[in-house]
Amino acid sequence: MSFSKLDYCQYLLSSQTNFTLTHLAEHLQTFSHDTINRYLREEKLTPRLLWEQVKPLIVSNPDGYLLFDDQLYWSATEAKSGKLIKLRGFPKDKKVKLFRVIVSTDKTEYVVTNDLSQDSTNDTQKVCAVRWKIEQFHREVKQTTGIEACQCRKQRIQRNHIACALLVWTRLRQLAEAMGTTVYQLKMRLLSNYLIEQLKSPTLPMRLNSATTYI
């Protein structure tokens, strides 16, 4: 039996605060730290793998949005009416319109649409509230999968760690929606179940000396 991405993903899903390889090896009886490190160093988890896992979960919606951050130069007209751009990987004749929305003096958001007739940044800003879902994703994936917690220096290990963290978040979201809860509650439930079992049958039972009566 060899170590696999499923093993690593299960670790990221189950662990609460420590997501290091050392911590994983300490809690496995079958794989050493070197074995886990070698797997993450030699494996190559690609964006296609993530897409294959996510694609069946995506619900197509004609009113959907593609949101991303980038750095572009804007003219006064483009700032008001949007900027036509081409996205890498899209068909050569396919363009979209990008709007730059100023949220505050230190925050800018970008919204892109395939509706080329849209020509108002102000109107775009009104529907920009959908952006909060991206911020929600950032918080959830950071706080529940340890995506920023890998301490290895090798780029390939970091990339594979990030790929597994995204796979774990996808699974957590899928379970949360099916169970009518949140990804945070799912993770906390693991601790709750542990506490329930420890209170029933403690691994470290508490002891007190018998009370002494003084006259």
C-alpha cells in the first residue's frame, strides 16, 4: 500500500490546527515523514484534477459571473463603460467586458461579463455583491484546510499541498450543503464528537483524593 492524495486530503480534512507533514507522520502508523515528503515532492497534481472534481458540482447559470483580480491600465472611458479583454485559453474570437469597481480608497474589485452590451460601471457595481462569495471562499479555505500552513520549501510540494487543500474545501462545501450546515460547523463537529466520547470513556480519567474531615 502506498501513500496517496486521498490520504493527504483526509489529513487536511480531519486535522484542526496543525497541518504539517511531521504532525501527519506522528499520527500514522504505516507511513513515515520521508515517505509522505517523497510523495508530495514527486507527485504532480494539476488544475485539471481539481476541475474534474468540481465540474460535476457546477450549476450552469446564464446570470453567472466570472470574478478575478488583475492589474490593467484603464482610460477614462474604460473606467466608466468597461474594458474589452481577451482571456487566456478562451477562443481567439471570444472577448469579454471587464469592469473596474472602486469599493473604497484602498480596495478595487473587478467584474467580467460576456454581455458586451453592458456599458455602465455603476450598474455593474449594483450586482457586485456576488463578490462576497469569493471572500467567503478565501476565509473558509484558509481556516479549514490549512492551505497556508505547509512548511515545506519545495515548490512542487507547496503546489500539491494547495491542490489537496482545494479538493478538501470542495468536499467540505459539498457535505455542508447536503447536511444544511457550514464548513466551520463540520470541522468543529469532529472536536465535538471527540469530547462526547472522552466524557463517556476518558483516555485520561480525572482523579481526586478522598475528602478528609478535620475536627
